[in-house]
Amino acid sequence: MAAPAREVVELPRRRTALRAAVVALRPRQWSKNLLVFAGIVFAAKLGDAVRWGEALAAFGAYCALSSAAYLVNDLRDREHDRLHPVKRERPVARGELSVGGAVGLAALLGAAALAITGWLGWPSLGLAAGFAGLQLAYSFGVKHVVLVDVLAIGGLFVIRAAAVASEQEQYARIEESRAKLVDAEAEVPKAMADAFRTGRLGILDYYKLRNIQADTNMRQSIAGASTMTPVKQ
């Protein structure tokens, strides 16, 4: 009796190193990070170019963090993925992207993302660090825990939504403080005029107030850059 013929499985052609790296980043998953733009929409700042620039920077940072997490996940699961009918096509599992290359690329993306969010401010950096930590926890075991895995995925979406919303909240508080300051400054001339009229303010007192005002204006001009971009540290 003749032995049954074995099925020959044709393997797909190997990808180039560059294409393998791009595939390993999973750019199709970046659409999840569009949630960072929700802060601009709900803050009604659609016409603010500065806010859009910051949101785009945050979007790039979270795409980099997501891709770094995918690389770490593929590195950890590469032996198991090679036995899976679909996951074995991943670049790391197929050996198209070396372990060293994947580690280096993940580290580069993570550092770039943290640098961008650090430039945006401490709140953004804290959220990005939490996002990265939760991604790592998911890859190293949480994804195998029933219900906890769903909570972790939900937490990732919450962080994405809060990434720019926290900055918008800070801007709103600062703008409110500026409005109060303008109102208070508008009352100063009126108060001085009333004091002169009632005799409660002398000439020397007037010049002392003018010196104080000049000193305040100088301090505000020196700190102008920091007040214009208050969230940057």
C-alpha cells in the first residue's frame, strides 16, 4: 500500500528588512489613536492651529508607543507564533526581523514617544508612561486573564482620549485666570482715580504704585514664553 502523498505548503516570499519592519509596526492599528483628537472636538477648539499641532504630536507619540508594544509582544510570543497558522506570518516569527532589530526599533520608538509627550508637558508624559506600562502588562500576562484583559484594553482607550483633553483643561484654566487678571487690571486706574479724588492717595504713593506696575510688567515680559506655552516644562 502506497504511503499517502504529503501536502506541500508554499511559503510566501520573504519580505525585505524595511518592509518587514513596517509590517511589524502594524500601521493599520494606528487608527485607534485618532481618539486623541477628541479633546479638541469637545473643547470646541477646531480653529486653533496650536492645539491641532499638539494633538498631531500626541497622535504620533501614541502611534510610536503602540508599535513599540506590538514589537515587544511579537518578541515575547515569537516561538508560539511560529506554530500558529496565521501569526507565523509575523516578521519576527518568520525571522525577517531579527530579535536585535526588533528590540532596537522598539526602544527607539518608545524613547521618541516619551520625548514628544515630555515636550507637551508633565501630564502628557505621565499619561504616555501609563499607556506604555499598561501595554507591557497586557503583553506579559494580562491578555490571558479573563475580564482583566478587557479592562486593560478599555483603559488604553481612556488614556488615548485623555491625552489631549488634559492639555485642553489646563489651557481653559489658564485662560480663565488671564481673564480675571485683565478684569483686575482694568479696575486699578479707577481705584487710583477715586483715591486721588478723596485724598487717600498722595503723589509719592502714586509713583510707588507706578514703580510696582512697571516691575510687574517687566516680570511678565520675561516670563512671556512660559505663559504662552504653560504646559511645557
